[in-house]
Amino acid sequence: MGRTVERSSFTSATIDLLFVLVSVLLSYHFLHWRLAGDKVYDLATPDMLVAGAAYLPFQYRALVPWLVRALAQLPWPQSVSTLNLFLIVEFISIVLLCAAFRRYLSFFIENKPLNSLLALSLFYVLPFHFIGSFWYPWDMPSLLFFTLGLISLYEQKWQWYYPLFVVATFNRETTYFLSLLYLLTAIGKTSWRTIALHTSAQLLLWVVIKLLLYYLYLDNPRLGYGLFELQLGENLNWLREPAVILGLLSLWGFLWLPLILWRHLVQSEFVKRTVLLLPPFFGIMLVVGVIDELRIYGELIPIVLSAFLLILKGLFRTAEADPAGPG
């Protein structure tokens, strides 16, 4: 009995170690490809962001620039540039994203070797969204925060969710999608009074943070309305372009297609409800986003990918139940 427990523990520790090593290697290579394939936007360069002089709304995504500004005070070698410090933060964010996504998958796929392997499927999807576009330092942390938000919502650990929500809002304003996600997963399962309290608290925090950032960067040059650019007319024109349509079809590595065909195989009610975020997300991004920049849909990766992996689980279960197949 003791040997069995010791062997199981050793196996678990070995899986963790292998997962960390592979995550680190894949994160490094993905970051290398991202840096080689992406462009830095000339109105929000690393130096401008750290100096607080970038155009709005980019400067409002202040968390990582603030962190890099603090890191710059450390005694780094002269060869370490501002961009290098941003990339260090991004590399750590990607590695932590792998761990967070594995944790999220563990709620639905209990086999540790399997969920560890499947968590690495992130690196199949990430290039579709984050290579060949503009490089922004808040994208990877935003994806990490969104995944951690999913975990907190699933476990209903509000003592973790609210600090996360505050920090994530300083990183990017799209945390309102986490609030919408809470609504979608809570309706019918939680009292309306509790739902109203949580949504009001999140709205208040979001508004206070955005007002603080507004006054901090009141004198910065701005694009559009500062908080966002109205893109609806231009996006509707883009939707007439075949190349844009083909690009949108590649979202999440085309995993939306099995999601349409076999959504009924997703056994988790929570995951099914998170998928309902896709239509309102698209609707909002049609108004405020640049729709041919696939990076703006990146926060939905843990939602779509987890649903796809549960579809795979359902398909294998069906195959095992009927090994002979038709006839």
C-alpha cells in the first residue's frame, strides 16, 4: 500500500516536472515566433508606454507598463532594453497561462497525464491569433487573467476573483466580459439578489478603475473617443472582403466548427454556458474592435478550446460504447 502511494506520488511529480519543462520550451519558441512575426505599433511603442506617453486607449492598459517601469529600476545589464523587460513579463505570462489552463481542464478531465497533454494544445491555437499581427504587451497577461477568471467563477472563490478582476482591469478594459460570463453561468443557479450584488460590485470597480486611468492620462493624445474607437462602419466594409472572411474562419484554429456540430457532447453545463459568450463578444467587437486583427478574440481561447476538448472526450466515449461502429 505504501509503495503504491509513493509510486503514485512520484508519477504525479514527474508529470508536473515534464509539464513545466515542455511549457517553458514551447513558451520560449512561441514568444520567439511572435516577436519575429509581429509589428510594434508606432503610437504605442514600449518606450512610450513606460513613459506614459502612448496614445489612448493604449496607455489605459497600464498594468504591464507600470510593472516594467518598476523592473527597470533593478540593476539589469545595459544590454537589457525596455522591450526585453516586456518580453520577460510576457514569457512568464505564457508559462503561467499553461498552468492555469491545465488547472481549468482538471475540473472536467480528471486524468492528470491526459489533461496535462491536452493543456499544451494551447500552442496549436495561439499562433492563429497572436502571430502576424501587432504586438501589444497586455495580450498574453489578458489571456492569463481571463483563464484565471474562469477558474474563480467555476469554483466561486470570490476572495480570488475580485482582486483578480481589479488587477486585470488595469491591464485591459475587456474584463467586462468576465462580468458577462458570470451572468451567463449564474442565471438559473443563483438568486437574482446575489447576481445583482455581484454584477453591481464588478460594474462599480470597473468604472472606478477606468475613471482613475482617465484622469491619470488626461493629457495623452487619443484615437477616437479615447476609451475606444468606433469601428462599426469600417468593420462592416471589411466584412465584404473575402480575405477578411477567410481570416475570421480561422479563429481558434477552426475549432469553432466542431463546436457547432457536436456541442451536445460537452458534458459540463458550465462550459456549455461559457460558449454563450461568443455572440455578444462578437457583437461588441464589431463596434469597438478591428475585426481583422484576430488577436482581439484571444480571450475566448480557453472557452472554445476547453469545449472542443470536451467534445473530443465525448466522441471517444461514444466510440468506446460502440466499438464496432455502424453495421
